[in-house]
Amino acid sequence: MKVLVLGSGGREHALVWKLAQSPHIAQMWCAPGNAGISEERLAKNGSLVECVNISAEDLPKLLAFAQEKQIDFTVVGPDGSLALGVVDLFQKNGLRIWGPTQKAAQFEASKVYSQDFMERHGIPTARSEIFADAAAARNFATTLDGRCAVKADGLALGKGVLICQNVEEANKAIDEILISKAFGNAGARIVIQEFLEGMEISLHALCDGKTAKLFPTSQDHKRALDGDLGLNTGGMGTYSPAPFLTDAELADVGAKILNPWLKGCAADGIDFRGLLYPGVMLTKDGPKVIEFNARFGDPETQVYLTRLENDLVELLSASVDGTLGNMELRWSRTASVCVVMASGGYPGSYAKGKPISGLAEAGALPNTKIFHAGTAKAGDQIVTNGGRVLGVTAWAETLSSARDAAYQAVERIHFEGAHYRHDIAAKALS
């Protein structure tokens, strides 16, 4: 089987690493990939994964490449490609591809669409309103005493959500998105959600149009700094499992969210085949969905795929074919922790091209994998090439041991300006 993976981040490196273990794959490409992806080898024949210099959003070039190489199966990583309709384009041209269609990807591509869907179909969520007018938005934020999340409607690289604690902060966030256009066209409309209190967890469910298979729990760390301070990012680290739900409670939370979601999809004519990732707040009034994503989380993918025991090719094929009901997801009993090492200045502006040392030493530690997110090759050197640079991941029998191992690996890696959170998984261990 010839496989093409779209994307260049830590999520895509984790997908490539796991897919490469499958005996079904004889050749693999990643567009555009990164320095770490280009060093992965296939279990079947030892051949290297090839990175192709095509943007994951350049749909015509991706289609031409897939046709030229006679790709058997394409796996889509990033939300941007899905929102542009890469799945629809490939399917129209008779190519097999995993990921939701453009219509189904609206769950992530438009927070307005997603919020409206949840309210119409009885999915537990926060009280919210939708605005294109700043004055009306400010009035609503005042009724919440400014304690709210102000969200750009469209995709904004995980940064389009501003958490506010008072009216002044809320007004500033509203003006930043609607008037100053901090997120461009993504902020033409905003959703203002009441501030939810509780423990936030990431749920993932693999879907085939009629069945949704729930993953174990994980917890992401969105804020840039220790103690959940600083700006929102695409994710500074994660761990799995999270101890805040028993298996029975997880099944109950899943049912309260996924059952009405599946019924809503059927009612609205949405055939969702891919990965649904709801961010969920466990409030005193029960679980509430903060937002939906229509792809694997990053860095959640890194901890999930180091625990998954199934052949990923077989699972994703079943998701496309509508045969997921026949599959059982198998998970190791280990815990996994991922610590993101980011460029100085992230999630604001940052420099690229900083040489990275210590990758081989860190990667040689037992049960440790260094997933590359924003890296590139400059001659023989691997250098920084993004905001989130590496997802340093380790797994062990206990969460505490996995966390220690991940931070031991982090300490061996160096690049100018590197910063990371020191409290990944601390909530679980306290």
C-alpha cells in the first residue's frame, strides 16, 4: 500500500510514526512533512518516509502528486486542509482519503456553526451568543460580568480564543477580534461563551458516519505558561489517561455528547468519517462541550498513539469504509506524557532557524519519542522552524514515571530561546 500523509506538525509526525509500523505500508510520503518525519522508516521494508515540498493547503498540487504516485490511501492531519475541502476533491477524483468532508469539517471551521448545531440538537454546552457587531457583543459580555470566552468564528491556529475575567478584558478581546481584525477574516463573527468552571479534558472519538468509538481520556494544557497563565496556544503539552473520570463515567460523558451529536448529524445530512475531538468541561452541572474539532488534537495525538495497540491503517480504513462497528480499540495500560518545547516568544512572534542539539541523546532514552512539530534541515543541522518545535513524549507504567521520563528527555535538548511548561500532568498528580 502507498500512503500519503498531509501536514507538517507534531500530530503528523505521530501519525507517520504509528502508520509506519503497519505491515500494510510499502511506501509513504508526507506533504510537506518536517525534519523528524523524514527520518522515519517503514517496518515492512526499512525504506524512509519521503517528505514532499507541497503545502498541505495546495489542493491542486496534492491531487496531481497523489495521481502521479498512484497513492492508495491519504491521511489528512490539519484542520486547514479539511476546511478547504481536500477530502471532497480526492473523493471526486476516485482517491481513497481519510478525514471529514468540507461540510463535516464545519464543526471546527466555524464556531458559529458548531454552537448553533449544539443548541439545536441538545448537546450540553455553555450559554452563548453570536455577534458581528462590537457594541452588541460588549452588552452581552457585560451581562456575564466579563467572565467569558471570546472566540473568532473561523480557524486561527488554536489562538482565536481569548479568555476574559472581567468586563475590561472582554471589551478588549471583542475589539481585538471584531475591530482590529487580529485574526483576519476568521474574526468576522465571534461567539461569546459564558466562562465555565471545572476540570477541562480532551475527548477523541473515531467516527465512520454512524458509529463513534471513544478514546481514553487525556488533558491538554492550552495556556503558554505554568499554572495555566499566559496566552492560549495550540497546546503546550498533554498526558493520558487523565484521572478525573472512571471508565464508567467516561462512557456516560461520551454518551451524553456523542449520542445527540450522531443523531444531529443524521438529521442534518452530515456523514462524518474522521476524528471528532470535543473539548469538554466537567462542571458541577455535568459535562459541557466548549468546542468541537474535526481532527486529531495536537499534542493529544502524541500520547494517544504511543498507547494505541491497534494497526492505525486498519482503524482509519474502517472509519472510511463505515465498518468501525466491527473493530475494538485496544490501549496499553501505560501512561504517556508529552511536553512541548516552543520557540522564544511563542505564541507571539518568534525567530526561526535556531540549531537544535541533544535530539539523539534524548531519543535514545527508553520508551521516549521526540516528535518534531516545527523543525527543518539546514545542511546537516536540524533547526527550529515554527512556534511549537518539539513534542517530547515518554510512556511508563505510572503517570508519575512517564512525566519524570519526559522531563529528563527535555533537559537533554537545547536551542536558543527554548521554553516549555514545567507542570504538565501536575493536576493529575496533585
